[in-house]
Amino acid sequence: MALKKTTVMVDEEYLQIIKDAAARDGRPESEYFREAFRIAALRARRWSGDWDIPTLGFGGPVTDDDIRSAAEEAANRKYGTPGDAA
């Protein structure tokens, strides 16, 4: 993708944070700004058409108590330490 030069006004505090990070990490400041633009562009993008998101069938409605019970069960599950035989 071709790069296009632009001018952007930013708060001095944010600019200093980027300058410090660039010096610390040994990266050009421009990389941070390109990354920020990529993130902003992805957040601003609008997707056309329907999404193909699968639905899950649980055989009936899922209640708050069902979710709470499943979360407690998972939290209380005993896991072996890495390397133990199953």
C-alpha cells in the first residue's frame, strides 16, 4: 500500500509519550502513528452484507443461573500441573 504524507495535530503530552516510546524501543515515531491510523481505520470501517455468525443451540433458553453455575464449576475445576500425565 502506498504511503501518503499528512499533517495531524496532537496533544503535546501524547506526542511526548510517542517520542519517549520510540527512543526507548528504537523505532521511528512514524511507525506508532501508522499503527494508530490502522487501528482507527479498522474501528471506523463499516462492513456491508450479513455476517455469517453461527448460532449455538443449547436445547432451550440459558438463564443467569446456568451461566453462574458453569462459571463456578470452571473456576473450581482442579487442573494438574504442566507435565503431569493425564
